[in-house]
Amino acid sequence: MPSEIQLGSHTIRSHGYQVARFHMHDWLILLLLVVIEVVLNVIEPFHRFVGEDMMTDLKYPLQDNTIPFWAVPIIAIILPFIVIVVFYFIRRDVYDLHQAALGLLFSVLISGVLTDAIKDAVGRPRPDFFWRCFPDGKGVFHNVTGDVMCTGVSSIIKEGHKSFPSGHTSCEYNLSTTYISALVIFLHMLHHILLSISVYNQFWCIN
């Protein structure tokens, strides 16, 4: 790495542009991951066969999410980023800030791409699939194949084919690893602070 971006306590204003430019390829990869994630959410997931006899386990009530969709980016991205910014103001090291932000975004996007890719490929129905497919409660099935012929709203039916793997679990994993990393950094800083105090006390006692 070039010596001009070996930062150690330099700010966004003094070295932010240099760091971002040096890691331009990382940001391009992030942009590619964003495009892939958008595509995975636009395309139709695999529709596996769902017969009438399979609907017994798919009749759970259709309810709103316990954690609303708008809260997910706040919990998974904004709150961890606030933690990262707090550490930046403590350490004043733009390189740490940049790497931490990259790590956060990479973890969220890679997890999202893998989760949504598997969801689209597997197409496992959600436990409330019956009510997504037939909001009026009247099941309609193909007279030859016996497969479902959904009459509900297409966007709601589409999400009904994305039961596995759990997006909430992926989000919680990212969140836990982010906060664990922040805890490790905090303990590392605390160690150096206590060590400095110890050295200072020894020096004071000697003098």
C-alpha cells in the first residue's frame, strides 16, 4: 500500500479522497452487488408444485411482519454505522472508518445476495402461502396437474415463494458480527488505555 495512505489518526478531510480512490475497485464490486441484489428481487422465484393436500401446513394466518420492513436497514446498517462513526471520532483514523464501512456494506450485500439467490432457487412456500394465494379462502387447483392456481395479488404471492432461508436470520447474523467486531475494538482500546495508565503510575512512583 502506498505510504501516503498509511494514515494513523488522519481525518476524512485530509485523507478521505485518497483512501476512497485507492479502494475504488472495492466500491465498484459493492455497486455490482447492489445491481445483483436488485435483479434477484425483481425476477420471479421458482414456483414449486403445491398440491391441495400440501396446503394443510400452509394455512397459517397472513399477518404483518413483527419487525416492519423499514426497520431492517435501520437495525442492520444505520445503527452499526453509528457505532463505526463514534469510533472514528474517538480514533480520528479515516482508514479505520473506511475499512469498517466497507466491511459492513460487504457483509450486508453478500449476505443479501446469497440469501435472495437461494430463496429464488428453492421457492419454498411460506407457512401462510394459502392465504397469499387465495385471499378469499377458496382454493383453485389445476384439473390435470393439481397444482395451485393462485388468485391473489401477484406481489404478495411472489413473496410467498421465499420462505427459505430466513432473511431475518441473515440480518441478525450480520448485526451480531458487526457488534462483536466493535466490542473487540473497544476492548483493544481499553487495554491500551489501561496499559498507558499503568505505565504512567509506575513512572510517577519512580519519580
